[in-house]
Amino acid sequence: MHVVVNAAMSADGKLSSRQREQIAISGADDFDRVDDLRVESDAIVVGVGTVLADDPSLTADDGANPVRVVADSRARTPLDAGVLDDRADTLVFVAESAPNRNVRALREAGADVVVAGNGRVALGQAFSELESRGTKRVMVEGGGELIFSLFDGGLVDELRLYVGSLVIGGRDAPTLADGDGFVERKSFPDLDLDSVERVDDGVLLRYLVP
């Protein structure tokens, strides 16, 4: 299974403002690129923080929609969230400790809810479940906590990063890889720069993870 992390950040490395509001960092050409990447994928994965902050639908404008996947340890996905509409199938990974009433409500709303992990979603187990279901290509759209955890778990094969021509700032603004962070140089995930392309008024970087 091939896992692609796709993200857009400002020139100072922020995904959004400190208020965690959605900001248009790229433009029309990059939006089309992202849409094509969604169509090419079997599943789109986000963390519940992205669902709560942005309420994305995770669907493609043109072409077949992939399965939408939410890593949601405590089953906090709102029942009226865009990812629970009828435009595509939705799989929600929860932890064993998730409240039963929340899990039941998500299932009644049409989600396929799968337990993976105890106190929080075990991403390795969750991705193994995706692979067992025939998933070949996964697109990860954020947020920073999920992306860090995926790099920490050695689950990323490719990073496609759009860097926009703006500065957002803020010590509390989310970055590409939040979470605890890596400390020792030997633990930093290495990347191989595969290509650089100007898109809209920014730069698209494509990295492979060796």
C-alpha cells in the first residue's frame, strides 16, 4: 500500500492560523492537482481535528470518490459532518476507549466504525486494516498531529507539499508535523527530494521517503 501525504503550508510552515481556521494557501491549479490526486486514491485519510476545524467532504469534483477515513480515537465526529453525507463511503477508526454511545451514533449515521487501538487509534493497525480491504493507494490530507504520527510510525511513502507565498505566523498555529516532535537527529525522518514545480504563485515539492 502506497501512502501519500499531501499538504499546503505557508512560507513559514503553517497549515492555518492560530485560530485553526481554513485558509486558501494555494490557487486554482493546485486545487485541480489535489482533486486529481483524490481520484487516483482508494482512500483519503484525515484526523478528527481536521473534521472538527474544516468540516471537509473529502470528495472529488470530477471522477469516482474514494473511501473517506477518519482517525477519531474518541468518536467525536459530528453526526452532521460532511464526511458522513451519502456522496461516498466513510470508515471511522476509533479506540477501544471511545464512548459506546458515540460509536453507536456514528454507525447509525452510516459510518463503518472499526476499533483499532486502546487509548488512541493505533495507526499501524488501522492502515493494516485498510490494506486488508484491498486499498492500494492512500492520500492523507492532515492535520499536523496525524501527519507527525504517520511519520513517527514509518507509514509514509511520499510527501507532496505545496508552499504558498504568504506568511501566517503564530507560535500556536498548526504546522505540517505537530505532535511531540522528534528530538535526536537519528530519529528525524529523511526525505529524498524528487521534483520541484512552480504551481500558481507557489512551489510544489515532491519528496520520497526512503
